[in-house]
Amino acid sequence: MVFGCNSKHSRSNVYRSDITFEGTDIMYKVIFHVDEITKASLALNNIRNLIADIGEQDLKVELLTNSEGIKMLLKAEKQYEPPLLELRSKKVTFAVCSNAMKALGITEDLLHSFAEVVPSGVGELVKRQSEGYAYIKP
């Protein structure tokens, strides 16, 4: 493993092109959790920045929405469509809590087709974290 350090800044840079773990490349896994619609743009920007930093080939990213956060995946919320489609093209997956859908009276046909409905947001978080996903809540 080769490390570089920028002396002007205290942040170390890791050149990952030759990092391996038991013969395979490292895969970073992260789940972003959005439960407030006011955090939607921040989460989308965080994901974009993460992909720019690490590279989409080394990442598995899931955006989980529950509570009012599910509104960002509504087809009617046009302001989120361009960044959602951009991130979808970079293999980001999108999960929606079915409990929140019921509570807010939202049906699956109102969501973007790429949004995957999961039984519960909390259950999805537990499953992903047990699989080694890092947890980020903007």
C-alpha cells in the first residue's frame, strides 16, 4: 500500500490502485439515511462528492428514505429527478420504507421506477450495517 501526504494540508491521500484484501479489490459500502425532505439535496451532494473522491467502481451506495424523506423519490418532485438519474447511472440504489409510504398515503406508482420498496427503513439499516455498510445521515 502506498501512502502520500500533502504537507500543505494535514489530510493524507491514499493511492488505492494497489490496495488489495485477500486478492480482491476493496469495495466500500455505505448507506445514506434520509428521513427529512430538507436533507435531500445535502444527501445527494454528499453521494456525488463520495463518488468523485473514491470512484464508482470501488463503491456500493444505497440511499434509504423513510418518514418524510421518501418524498424525494416521488415522480412529482421534479427538482430531484436530474441528480437521482445521475446517481442511478452510477449504480446508486434507492430504498423506500413501506411503513412510511402507508403513513403518508403514498403508493408505489407515485415513486420513480428505480425506487425499491423495503418492508421497513429501520430493518434495512440493520441489514446493511450487519453487511458492513457504513452509515451516514446528512
